[in-house]
Amino acid sequence: MNPKQLQQMAQQMQRQMAKIQEELAEESIEGSAGSYVTVTMNGHREVKSIKIAPEVIDPEDIETLEDLVLTAINDASKKAQELAEQRLGPLTGGMNLPGMF
């Protein structure tokens, strides 16, 4: 393979990766802590919304609510990471590229 072909392949891969990144920004992933807290984020793990069931709001027990929110965020983040790896995996050949996920 000559250098020009290699450069063309790299450019094509870069375009495909940019397209996948754009698509991930438009994805909507939900994570939850039971039916009490739901977190929605995009494929870049940016939190877009948090929904909290009124019955879990107890001024005497803020720690439980904090734990539920944290659990829902971590659940959504894990699902977003898995989606990114699934979409980018075929393109990167399974290589873990730093800063990509």
C-alpha cells in the first residue's frame, strides 16, 4: 500500500468517526435507579435530564436521594459507553483509542 492510499484510508476513517460522533450526540440513553430516578444523557455522556419521583423526596433523608441520583447517572453513563464502543468498535478494530470514549 502506497502512502497516498494510506492517507486516503486515514481520511475516510476520520470522516466515518466524525459521523459516528455526531450520531452519538443525537442518541438518547436512559439510566435509572429503580422507578425513582431516571437520567437521560446523550452518547457523549452529557446529562440532558433528570426525573425524580416525588415519593422519594424526603427532607429528612437527602442521602438516599443523592445515592439514587448517582446510581442512575452511573447506569446511563455505562450504557452510553457501551453504545459508543459498539458503534466505534468496527471502525477502530477493537482498539481502545484514548479520549474516544
